[in-house]
Amino acid sequence: MLVCEGTSSMEPRERVQSGWSFQIARALGIPIRVHFTFLLLLAWFAFAAPARGQTPLQAVFLLLMVFLCVLLHELGHAAAARRFGIPTHEVVLYPFGGVARLDSMPSGRAELLIALAGPAVNVVIALALFVPALALLRAASGDLQAVLATAGAVPTLFTVNVMLVLFNLLPAFPMDGGRVLRALLSMRLGQERATEIAASIGQWMAMLLGAAGLFWGNVFLLFAAFFVFLGAGHEAAYVRQRESVLGRTAREAMITRFETLAPTDTLATAGRHLLETHQADFPVIDAWNRVAGVLTRGALMHALAGRGPDTAVLEVMERGFRTIGPDEPMERAMQLLRESPSSTLLVLEDGRLQGMITLENLAEFIEIARNLRREALSAPRPS
């Protein structure tokens, strides 16, 4: 599956990693991570193996082979995205499948090819497995049960890859098939309208998947339905917000009236500012009028309790902070704050602080921009 998450900037910066996951390898220069719940799935497969006539080792090996196919599927997306200049900053394997997190998602033909690249990998794997599966069946004189008993991995992996192709190509946005649908629609209707249609179809598909999961008692289908329903709604909302700020810059949305702190100020001073203003984060400006760090509300409250009010701001401020130029597009500000919603974005020009953008004031700006855009579109045009 594809997820657009992060900044469209190609500059190196620290990425926010998926929580509760750990890195196991790198492929195509992309970190491959595994969510900790995947280990629980492995343990469950090993425990339940005797009931399926397998040894724990056989069950775990087969599951790992299945997820190798899932990983190759996600790397197919990543390789196609790279051809369009779009980096993938991680691939995460979950018990319900894999997610390739792209820095941005193009529209039209590029999205179509990126979405199709994952299922295309599974088609290639299935074709490669078809010949040995057929050979094994002939060697066993057509006895399918004998093949499954002696070399069950080959037909199982063939079936899994066929199912991955069929399932991923369901028009359930934001799954691959839903992205294919949006890409085709966007070529005629535009990105926003295409996303609305694809998301609506995706949510209907999610309800059908959920009903099927309840009817058959299939936990995987219930997981997929939950993911698709929420994912479709979130991405549709994001595209609507992005469309409303096209052509706008960070300068238009930034806060210009705010309090700053000096590195030598005490936490008591910072606490007074916190009570007297609506700010949650305070830029720390040094003697050369440069940004030295940011004191967040969380760090301030934690330090007041642990270190005391006379502690200097310098000792507890965060030196890693996100910045944007005042004339950069608002879409980039949205992506940066989407990647790290708890942080404040500092607007710098020639190294000097010009303003701040928070998730709260960004939401207000987007709402105003959407209303103005709606009024402009509904206003009668001069004949």
C-alpha cells in the first residue's frame, strides 16, 4: 500500500519514523522496518502450526516467505516512485501487510504507474512460481494433496501472490486499485474531484469488506476495512485542504506576533509567558538574533517539575527544529506539519525569524482559504 507522508523537499532532514517499529534491513537505500506486532503474528503462527499439520519452523518459514512477497510489492512502488523523482523514506511491515511511505504523491499518469508497480511485482512472482508448481503437480501424477504435503510452500506462495494482485486492485482507495481509479479520473476531472469520487467508492468498499469479515469471521478483512475507511477519509480531507492553499505561501499563514526567549532566561520567565499568552512553543533567540532552539510546552512543564524554576532555558530547549522560507508554498508547510503535528514550524528568511506556523493556526488559515475559494467559485462571472 502507498502512503504519502513527509515533505516534498529533497533536502536531507531527520525523518519521523513509524512508532513501535524497528529497522531490519535496507533495500534500494530505503530503511525496511517491522512493526512489533509482526513478532506476535510469528509467535501465533508457530504456536498454531501443529493444528495445521506443520512444524513451527515450517509455519514461520512460510509466513516469512509470504511477507517477502509483500516487501517486494512495496519495493516495486518505491522503485517506480524513484523514477519520477519521489523518494520513499521507509517501508514498514505490519501483520496486515506493508506500507511504503512516499514523500509525496503525484497525480495522473505518474500515480497510475506507481500504483500499478506493486501488483506488477506480484504478477511476475506468480508467473515464476507457476512453472515449478505445475511441474510438482505433474510429478505427483496430479495428486494435489501430495504436492501440498511435500512442497506446500510453492503452491501456497503462488496463490498468495495471485490474491495480492486481486485484492490490491480492488477500487478501495487508498489501496492500489483505488489509486489507479483516482489517477484515471484525475486525468479528466482534476485531483480534488477525482479524490472525492475515489474516496467515496473506497469507503463503500470498506463497508462491504467489513461486512464480509464479520460474515466469515475474517480478522484480516476487518483490519483492511478499518484501514481503507479511515485512510480514504483522511486522504480526501488532505487533498481538499491542499487544493484550497494552492498558490499561497508560508508568509500568508505565519503568526507574526509572538513571544521569544533568550538562552539565559529562566524557566520561571518562560512559565509566565506561557500563562500570559496562547503560545505553546517559544523560539529561543541568541545575542546575534539567530534562532538557537525552541522551548516547547512539554519540555517546559517537565523541566519545571524536575529541575526547578531557576534553570536556564538553554539547558532544556530543543535544538532540532523545523523551518521553512516565507515564500515557500503552503503545501510544503502542510506536509511538514503533517509529518510532525506536535511541532511548530519556524519561518526564517536569511537566517532571521520572521514568523511561526502551528497546526492550529494552519487549520484556521485553511478554513478561511477554503471559504474564500468557495465564494470565488460561486460568484457570478461577468458576461
